[in-house]
Amino acid sequence: MSNNKTVIGLTIGPIYKTLGGARKTIELWAASYTFSYLMKRIVAGVLADKSLQVKLLQPFADANLGSGDSAGLFPDRMMLESEAESDFQALVDIVNAEKKRFAASIAACFKDTANPAAVEASIVAYFQAYLVQIPYPEKIEGADDDTGLLDAVNDYLETAELQQVFKPIDPESEDYLNQFFQLIKTKSNRGLIAKVFEGVGSVSIQSLEEIALNELKLAYPILWKELTNENDDELIDAAKEKFKGLMKKRHRYVAIIQADGDNVGKTVGALDSPEEYQDYCQRLSAFQLEAVQKIREFGGLPIYAGGDDLLFFAPVSVDDQQHVFQLAETLNDIFSAKLKPLIDAKNAALPEGKEKIKPPTLSFGVSISYYKFPLYEALEVSRKLLFADAKSKEGKNAIAVRVLLHSGHYFGGVYSMRKEADGGCIDKAYGHLLKMIEIAGNADNLRLNSVTYALSRNQALLYAMNGDQWQVLEFFENTFNEDIHENVSLQPFWRSAQNLVAEAYQTTAYKNARTAADAATMPRQKDQLQQEANGIALDQAYSVLRFIHFLNQADDAE
């Protein structure tokens, strides 16, 4: 490859600072879409400038260039293969021109209340852009064998983002971008969206209340129409009155979900040419479009779908069988299917004995909280669940979920989504969760609180059983013998519950804790370690049972 070729990388921001001010879904959507729109405009500028000697590597852009999109489909990063020294400055000029153009469109929204020049200057100064340029070497200095040039550019961009120039705060300055987000909260001002975000598709931004109630909206459209004039603040209470006997506790809760690709860096590092990287980006683009469609079909609100990253809101469920775990499973399957042909082709071409490339997967952070819970706090929880919990799970491809109840209590778990060769779940607890939700359907009065209470009360007995399947079966039959437990249609549910408890005492984490407890010689220490081991097993069972109880709980139940 010619030595005069370079790769130019661009990233724009400040994304997290901008998202951090959002209090309503419309604000979060607008904050996220702003950066996607800016990148789309920059890409359009690059493609339109015939003087540039560049090839667009990332993001993938077809002839429509995201025309009519109403979810953020463009990532905050761009990569170009460049052959001319002048390309770098030309890209800087395009970025500055698009910042100025966007700022002018925001300023026009305040022409009657503020000085347009001051608004424009404030917006231009707010946005940050970082560019790096790296020549094509045969080998990246200091990088391992799995690191390619494009992967290295990403690393340089991440470093550049950490070197922000901090400016002193002017107490007289106005945050006009945030004021614009506040302005479009009012439905009479929604027309400004199309004026600022030229080419945006039809925008219907549901409130948290609407998202929480989407299951009822889809099931009872005629009744729902009678609620269309309700204010968001009154919608939940009005729905309770309108849908008497149909409301569940879950209809007051919303899932905020973030997803991120696993093993993506190594995949990118294994790509040998810009053409392969373009193919990779095109496959990600196809995933984005299909993911947005599936999220909307589920009744969710996609905020961002750029590359291997997703951010969206969703109802906890849309009927007795479809729930957020199934939505995550669907998105994970789509992601794997889009990239599998590329990975299979790369692995087939590897020399014998060379380590195969691991297929990229998705991990998820799912924060389920009361509809009045502060939006940004829930957003931050989902982010921590994703990056601190799910992506720390052995093998990744995991889903970390936390349900924060209105009372302040919470529960959750971290489950592997990986599958056995026969399609079964590697994580047995996760498999039982999916199966038990399917069997339970919309059954009332499963009395799962009594089950968790009985398990807690009999910890010593369960510890002595040590996960023996037959002993756990006898325990269930002798402890849970009321009519609900004899219901023939629910027998598979209770068998799965028995297996859930027995298998919770067979996990590696429990066995390690049990070994430590058995080795202890001091009575007090042994007792403490036994309680800790029991806690590991029971917490796994509790999280599954509590989630199913939450799904089936009546609206007025405590």
C-alpha cells in the first residue's frame, strides 16, 4: 500500500454532557439526534466535495444517507482513507461549516427573544471536534498482532476525547442548545424539529408514561383513543380508571436499555483492508435499521442506533409472552446474523492452527424503574449495568437487569445470553427465567412471595440438600401443596422453579463458597461462610422469582 495514504479519524462531542441535561424523552431524543444529525451532515459534505481524495470507511452511507430517519443512526465517529495532504484541512473546514450552519438554524428559533449572532456563537463554541491523522504503516508501533490500523485510529480518538480544552464559565452566557430542547417539549413548537433537523423523518416521541402503557395501547386501541387528550402527568391515573382490572404494576414502569458490541475491537483488528472495513460497517448499518424497526414494533422508542451501540426505551412487556428479555434476544440474534458471514469468511481463510476470530455479540444493561424516577439517573444505571456488570460477565454476551421499585427496593441479576449447541441457555437461571415467564403468562396469584419466604426460612435445610434434585423435589412437594401448586397447567412452572433452586446450588460461585465454608474450622467463621454460600445460591433464585412476580403483580398490590 502506498506510503502517502493516511487514515483520518474524527469524533464529535460533548455527548455525555449534552445527554446529562435531559429530563424528558423528547429532550434525550433531541440531544442524541443532534450529534447523529451533525455527523450525517459532515458525511454529506465529504461526499459532495469532489476535490477531496478520500474514501469513506466509517460510517456506512448509502445514496439515501439516512434520509427520513427519526432515530440517531450515525455514530459520533468518522474514518476516511486519504491520499492528499490537503484532505485534513478540508475536513476541518467542512466540520466548522456544519457547526456554523447548525448553530444558525438554532439561532433562528430564538430570533424574537435573543441576539441571533450571540446564539450562533454560543452553539459553535459548545460543540467539540477532535481529528487525528495516521499514515499507513506496515505495523502499528507498540501494538500487538491483533491491532489493525483502523483499531489504532479508534484508540487515538479516545485519547483525544480525554484531552478536552476546558473554558472558564461565563456567568452571562446562555445554554441555547438546552433551551432549544426545552422549547420543543411543547407540542405547539414541534414544527421547529423539522426546521433544525432538515430531512428528519416523522417524529413521534412518546413520553415515559406512554411507553409504560404501550401494552394496553396495543391491546385495547379503542379505549386508548379516549385517553389521547390527557396530559402526560395524568395519563397513568387516567389509564387505571379506564382500564379497570387490566392494569398491572408493570404498566407503571419503563425499561431503559443500552447495548454494546462484544469482541468488536478484535474483529476490527482482524480486518485486513479498507474494503473489509467498509463491508463490516455496511453490515452494522443493516443491523441498525432492523434493530430500530424491532424496537418500534415492540412499542419502544429508539434514541440511538449507531454502529454496535443501542440506546432505547421500551415497555416491560407488550403481552403475556413478549417481554424485554425476548426483545434483547431478538436484537442479539440479528446482530450475530449480520456479522456471521464476514467472520466465517475470515476464519475460513486463516492458516491452519491460527486462532479463530470470536464472533461479535451484544451485551445489554436494562434499568427498569418507576415512570417518575429521574430519567438521567435511570440512564446512568443502565450504563453501569452494561459496562460494569454485563460486559464483566465471563464470556460477555450478557444481560444485566435491575428493577427499582417505587418503594425504593430493588432486585436484579446478571445473566449470560450465550447458547449451547442445541440452542439451550448456558446460564441455567436465565433459561428458567425465560421458560417460567412463558408458562406463567398472565396468571394471577402465583404466590411467589410465599415461595421466596419459604426458601429464606429453610436456608439451613437447603444448604444440607446441596442441590440434590430429588431432595429439592420432596421439599417443594411438602412445602407447596395448595391448590395453586396443584394446577395442572402450572405444573411445568413449578418443576422449573424446583430445578431453578436445585441448580442454584450447583454453580461455580456457590461451590467455591461452599468449599471455603467446609474448610473453615472456627464455628463462627464456618457459620458466616455457610450463610454467604447460601446467599449466593438463593439470590440467584430470588432474582428470577421476583421478576416473574413483578410481571404478574396487580396494579394495586403491595
